[in-house]
Amino acid sequence: MKPVSVDILGTPHKIIWCKTAQEVDDGGRTLLDGQYDSWKSVIRIHDIERPMEDKLQTLWHEILHGLEKILHTGDLDDRVVDLLATGITYVMLHNDFDVKSWDITQKE
């Protein structure tokens, strides 16, 4: 089962699994794989027709943006955030973290 929330340093965040890349952007203007909304404490992930590994990497990317905001690190370069998310995803997938048991086709 896909997660529907994540606690980022004591702040609960809702995870919304979106059907389209346009739906990910709260304003509907841009096609995105993921978005972190610090005002609403919401993470949106493009869910349909993407491999589980890509969705997990995107989720970690947005969680890292959440950490960045909560820890007041300043704006990290998005390429750095993406590289860190890719590394975390690799570690999770190759070290028995059981994310492969997520049912990525389940509708909420």
C-alpha cells in the first residue's frame, strides 16, 4: 500500500497521489512529477504510468524539500536534492526496505 502521509521532523504531511502530471501542480499550470507545498504540508506525486522506482525517487525528492524548509537550510540546488533522492531510493530498493510490497495500482 502506498503511503498517504509522512511525518517530517514532527510535522505531518499528506501525500496525494495524482492521476496526471498537471494535477500535481496545485495551480495546474505546469506538468510535474512531484511538488512540495510547505503552506499546506502536502506532497503531491504523479502516480499513473510511472515505475514504482520513479515514484519513490520523486517522493524522496519532495521529502528532502520538506526537510530543507523545516530545517531552514536555504534553497538547495534542485540537482543536489535530486541526486540525494536518487541515492536514498537506491539504498532503500537494494537493502530489504520492502517498498516493493507497496501496491502502486491501488486506488484510494
